[in-house]
Amino acid sequence: MPLWKLCLLWMKLWKLWITPARRRFHATPGTGESDGFQFRRSPAGCLCSLHTPQRRASIDDVSFSDVPTVNVSDVPPIGPEVVLLDVRETDEWDLGHAPGALHIPMSDVPARLDEIDIDAEVYVVCRQGGRSLAVVEYLAHVGYEAIQVHGGMVSWQQNGLPLTADGGTPAKIY
């Protein structure tokens, strides 16, 4: 390709991609910094990526907009129309769980789908929210109306909601 065509292509790319990116983040000319964002340059000097040096203090405030989520205090009473699906491992379940919850460990969910009422609202809970997020995404993909319980069983216990344990031992999550 002739050099003049490469130059025209570069100018179009600059106008379409790089210039709007600098405007979008209100870059201060010459400094490469803006509103918490920092422009990084490659060794060749071109603008190649954006990154933010700020970090979150905890993951508690992170949410996923495409996954329906409720706080533990907003979980309705368990009944024929509402299923609380606990996807923790058996040893976690034995320490303590919500009364009336259905226990299916995360790895067993695909094989045991027939145990979950497809017509019910399914609230999925794990210890803190990581496994339940994956299970909610899977259940939604296969046709269930599934909702993640934010904070998991740790939040359940912190909010003073009822717990029960197998074997007559006192129920505890952490």
C-alpha cells in the first residue's frame, strides 16, 4: 500500500477512534490524565489503552446489570411459588442453612434441574455471591426465572435471618 494511503488511513482512525476517546474522558492536553483515567502510550508513542488507577475498597458494591439481584431481606417467604436454591457444598450446608431451602451443590445443578420447579421464582444463594451468580446465569439461559441473593448466606446470618443446621448443632455460616 502506498505511503500516502497509509497516512490517510491513520488520519481517519485518529478522527474516529482516538480523538473521541480523549474528549469522552475530558483529557487534560499534554498530561495524559483525566477524571481518574490515564492514557497509556505504547513504546511507539501511540495512544493504545485507557486504565484507571483507582481501586474499589471491596467487591460489595459491584453489581451485574444483566443478573437480577435482591438483598437477603427482600427474599419472599419460601413456598410453592418461591424456591430458595442453596448451591453451596454439602459441608457448608451442614453447618447452617435457611429453613426450607433446596440444596443442590453448584456442580450438580445441570444434572438435577428436574428438582427445581420451572414455574417458581428461584432465588439462588451461596456463601457470598460468586457461585450463585454463575448459577443464575445458567438457569436464566435454560429458561428459569432466577434471581441472585446478594451477599449470600454470610449476609443472611448478618441480617439475623433464621438458620438451621443438621444434627442438632448450632447453625452458623462464618
